[in-house]
Amino acid sequence: MKIIREPSVYLVGRQVVDDAALDRFLADHGVSWQTDTEIAAEELIEVAGRVCYMSFAKPRPGGNKAYISHLLEVGHGSVLEHAVWNFIITGVSRTLTHELVRHRAGMGYSQLSQRYVDESVAEYVEPDCIANNPELHKLWVDAIQRAHDAYLVLSEKLQEVFKDEPDRTLRRKLARQAARSVLPNATETKIFVTANSRALRHFIEMRGSRHAEVEIRKLAIAILRILKNEAPNVFGDYQLVPLPDGTFEAITANRKV
């Protein structure tokens, strides 16, 4: 039985700009314009904003960074919805994903299925406050082990319960979907997340707060670290502030964009 303490975040997808199509749009409207960013998400946000006012002909000085900074300052957040990223997140608990999927607007999810995937080799996520206390750690490990053992026994015996089902795949699914009822919220899961930058900013502000639960705060900060490097003009206004427990919180002057 493997115990996990930290989430892993993989940025697996980002947008690209169709330069030819954008140039045709500009030519059709008698203007020329060129951005100074090489990051597609930042360019698309600027294009979306400029379409609102058709302000391509006379851009203000300061380039893309100044343009997006102004959007953040005035709260013109709708144009941020056009920049989208795809993540695979692992090493997180079902407790965390129960909270994560509450962020619906601007975010999509595809999560590991416990009906189809055998959890007999499941991994588990241990809260820091338990892991750092030997007595609590032992109580936690014992409880997890009992639940894990119960899952193994139930999975095997339920195969017998459904032995008259001729479809082997369905038989295993029926067994697993019943046996999973004893698995704890600490069971590790994997989830594919697609989100736009406005939704990600909201997630970071809500879950990167010192008032958020520690595990999901770690995830919010891990995502923010990626995005500050991935699109600094969009996420560079966030600061990471160390907390007494060794984790960080995210703060920004441009909240609720």
C-alpha cells in the first residue's frame, strides 16, 4: 500500500493561434496589428479584448503585458475565458476531487472510474497533520488497511454473487462498483481537467487561500506555479506567501476578475 503526500500536475495541452486566419480577419477590416507575446493564450486574450472595441489600429503602448494588466485591473474578466489549458492531475484524494468538481463554470473533468478500474492496488493520500504525528499516522494506516482489505474480500466474493452474469467485463464492473463503497475518501485518484484562465484564477483565489483545506491548497499552488511560467502576463500578478505549516497561499490585488 503506497502513501502519497503531494499532488502531481501535468500540463498536457495548450492552444495555438491560426496566424493566417487572424491575418485574414485583420485584412478584411483594413487594419494591421502584431502582438509582442509568443504565448498563444496571452495573444488570444488580447485579440478577444481588442475585438470588443476594434482597437487594433491604435494600440496603447506597453504591449501585451500592459494590455492584460489593464484587463485585470478593471475586471474585464470575460475575455480571459478564451485562454484554455488541459491538465492531468494525480496523487490527489477523492476528498479533494469532491471539492474540485464544485468549480463547474469554465472547467471540465474526466476522472478515474472506480467501476472499471481495479482498486486492489490503490494508493492513498495522507493529510500532513496526521502524517506528522506518529500516533495518528498509525491509527490512519490501520484504518486504511482495514478498508483496503475489505475491498479485496468484497471484490472476490461479489464475483461469486454475479457468477451467473455471462459477460465477464460486466461481472467485474458489478463487483467493483459495489465493493468500492468501503473505500475511504483518502483513495488516490486521477483526473483530467480542462479550464480557462478566468476559471483558473477563481480556483486559485478560492483554493489557494490560507483558509482552504491543505491538500487542495497544495494543488492550487502547484497549478499556479505552472501558469505563472506558462502565461506570466495572465498570472504574474499572484504572489506566493509562505504559511506557518510550510505551505503557501496565493494573493493578488486583482481578485474576482
